[in-house]
Amino acid sequence: MEKFINIVTKLLTFIILVSIITIIFAWPVQWLWNNSLVGAIDGINKISFNQALGINILFSLLLGSKNSTSKKSE
């Protein structure tokens, strides 16, 4: 029973941390889009939190890190 509680605690902690990180990354995109682009460019509509999250995911896929972790031997 103690092992089960430990697993559930770790799972809930993980879910809460992922939620907080998602908010930290998506909220600024939504805020900047809605407060900067909407007024500056005609035809741009406000976006929702889910759309801002989608923009974050899209850009991370398109512009993701290209760093190689392999070590070069001399």
C-alpha cells in the first residue's frame, strides 16, 4: 500500500509540474499576441490559451534544438 501511495504521489507531482510549465510557456505567447499583434496588424484575431499552446508546440517542432550530444574523439 505504501508503494502505491508513493507512485500516486509521484504521478500527481509530475502532472502538476507539467501543468505549471505549460502555463509558464503558453501564457506569455497568448499575452504578447493579443496585446501586440492584434492592434498592430489588420486581420489578426485574438488567440486562446489552447491556440498559444499549439503555437509553442509548432515552433518547438519546427525550430527545435539541433545540438548533437555525441562526443568527438581526437
